[in-house]
Amino acid sequence: MVITFGLAQKLKSAGYKLTPSRLAIVEVLESHSEHLCHNQILENGQKIYPHLSRATVYRTMELLVELHLMRPLYLNDPTQRFVSAAGGHHHLICSNCGATFEFDHCTIDQLAFDLSVKYHFQINNHLLEFQGLCEACQ
Amino acid sequence: MVITFGLAQKLKSAGYKLTPSRLAIVEVLESHSEHLCHNQILENGQKIYPHLSRATVYRTMELLVELHLMRPLYLNDPTQRFVSAAGGHHHLICSNCGATFEFDHCTIDQLAFDLSVKYHFQINNHLLEFQGLCEACQ
DNA sequence: GCTCTAAATGAGATTATTTCTCAATAAGTA
DNA sequence: TACTTATTGAGAAATAATCTCATTTAGAGC
């Protein structure tokens, strides 16, 4: 049910305590494939651990971003959302209805390599978003 | 000096009035290649038109996004920024210092085409961000 | 150029979001 | 089990975003 990608272990091995708040947040992140915003993380986290506070959600997300475990992201509204920082992210975003599709086929590894050489930049992950119109909105 | 990409004309032909506020905002957007946030647009816009108000900046940016002339974007902090929606955007973002580099070499047109066929999605533009470490931070 | 009208504006109020503070709590170590 | 220090919750404070409404003005028509 929960597709863990090991955030808890990574927090722990980075020297952070595994508190109920953090475990609740991590469980929410790992059990939702959508791109969650702070509010959604708080609301879902409180289902697991009712005492969870907003401040802790902000603090924990800040921590996870700092550790490069999650990354912030905009979709079609001005709300900050989060996705796993592991691997690349690939979205098709409809400019009209805001629908977001993910695709896994991604062939930019060669480009990544070329850029890393050209700019002496160590590339760890990427975000590729195509914007346009989905079938329904065309 | 000003590399116009014709925002004013596009606003006009979409039926919107060309007010001093809007012209100031558009001039700021067209003369800065960086990714500006609301505050920066306001401050720079007030140098051109001192009466420019914050509300008008928010309203105008919302309008430009709605018309798909600009697009909102996150970089390394929680501030909403804007880039031209025309063409693709390509960034190398350093996870450590937040430095952002742009690159123009972009070879994902074939991928875009494949995806448009596979998902019946009409692709208008794209955003490609690589995250990692810049030379100085490695 | 002048008049008219609806769109647009500015200023500040309101609301929402994010960050901060600090006393209380509890995770993990010994 | 006790201790230490990181972490927390609750609300205050700060910041950001939105809304309201009286006033102004761009642009169309004359």
C-alpha cells in the first residue's frame, strides 16, 4: 500500500530524530503520488497523527528540501507543491484545465551528459514539463 | 536596450487597454532576462511609473499568465517568479548555492513530438530544469 | 478635439500564507 | 531510567496575496 522510498531512514541517517510528526509527514508523502502542497500534507498528516501542527509541516518540508529528498514545484496555480527529488520528473500540463499527466519515457540522458561536460555542472536530477492542451481542451 | 517580445501589442490585440501601469510592467519584463518576482517587478516598475501599485502588478501578472504570455516558475526559494511563456526554458540550478544558468542547446523536440502523438497532447512550450552542483559548489 | 463608458487603477483593508518564539515535550543515548 | 538536546505545538508576528470601492482614464465614437 505504501510505496516507501525510504525518507524516514534517510532522515535518521542524516542525524534527525524520527518523531511521530515526521513519520506522519513522510508517510503522507510516500503514499501519495500527486504533488502535495503544505495544506494537503497537514490535513492528511493529521489523519495519521492528529497533533501534527502546521509549523512542523513547514519545518519538515524545508528540511527535506534542504537534504535534497524532496523538491518544490509549481504546477498551474501559485501554490508550492512537492515531489520526490529522486529521479527525474516529467509532466504534461494542460494550460487550459490544469490537468497534469506524468510520462516515464524520458530520453534526455544524453543531453544531461553533454551539459555536464560543457558547463562543468554535476547533474543530479531534472524536471521536464511540457505545457499545452490536453485532448479534451484542444 | 530593450529586447521587446511584443507583450504590449499582444495585450492590446487581446482587447486590453495599454495603461501606463501595464506599459511599465511590460517594459520591466522585457528589459530583464532574470526571473523576476512580484516585488522586483513592482520596484523596477515604479522607477518607470512611480504610481504603479502592488495590486496592479499582481493583476497584470495574473493576466499575462492567463493569456499564456508569461509563466510562473519556482527556482530555489519559495518565491513565485515569471519567465516568458514563449519558447522553452532551460535551467541548470545549483542545489547548494541556488545559482541558475540558462542553456540554449535543447534537443527535446523529437521527444515532444513523440509525446504529442502518444498522449494526444498539443505541446506549446516546455520547461527543462537540471538540478545538481555548479562547478564552484562541487 | 471632446464626450462617454467600461475597464483599469491606487490605496488601504482584509485575508491567507509563512515564519518566528518560547515554554513544554520526548527521542535517542548512555 | 535519567539526561540532554532536538523537536514540537500553539499562537503571535511578519509577510504575501487578494479584495473593495471610489476615482481615474484609455480608447471608441462623434
